[in-house]
Amino acid sequence: MKSGMKVGHSATIKATVTPDMFAQFEGKLVHPAYSTVSMVYHMEWAARQIILPYLEEHEEGIGGGVAAKHMAPTPEGAELTVTATLREVKGKAVICDVTVYNGKAIAGEGEVTQYILPREAISQKIKEMKI
């Protein structure tokens, strides 16, 4: 990992809620609002922005955990601002706090942990899991 990653650094992504982000299971709509699944995707994407500038050519980030609280419904067309803030670097672990704002309220918050590993180690772990 390249040097320079500092606690407190933040990264923000923006998105607009679209019908493909609605809460649904097996193609069946639950309600026309931003789903928790979509929120977790955006939380991980924002946290990934923290690590991208610091990855060496031979490294990659891999998900290590997500904790999320979905706190407010968000309708179609709402503009989301998703901000990840680096809380801790602990060995190979990069831990970020993440907030999702929907223009009116905090829609969600949580924590994303990523591990920085050699690409080859990740490939090897995937191969070991093949049946």
C-alpha cells in the first residue's frame, strides 16, 4: 500500500434513486423506495474510493465486512450523497464510517471494512474455494 492514507480522509459519491434500486425480492417489488441492498452497494463504493489512490499495482481491496443501519425511506429521484470517512488502518484492514444522506435526512449509516491484499493472494483464495 502506498503511503499517505490518513485517518479522517473522506470520499463522496453521488447517485440518484432509480427503480432498479427499489426494495424487491425475486423480481417482486416490496415498495418503491431505495433498498438496503442498494444502500450497502453505495456504502462499499464510497469506501472503495478511499483505498483506490493507495493501491500498489500488485494489490487489490477485498471486502471484509459491512455493518449498516437503514434509517429513512428514500423515494425515486432523490439525490443521494454517500460519504466514507477513514476511521482506522489496522494492518491490512481499512475501516471507514459511511453516511448516506438523501437530501432531507440521513437515510443510512454504517461501517465498511476492506482488506488490502496482493492480487495473487486473492486469486489463490478464490481458487481454493472452487468445488
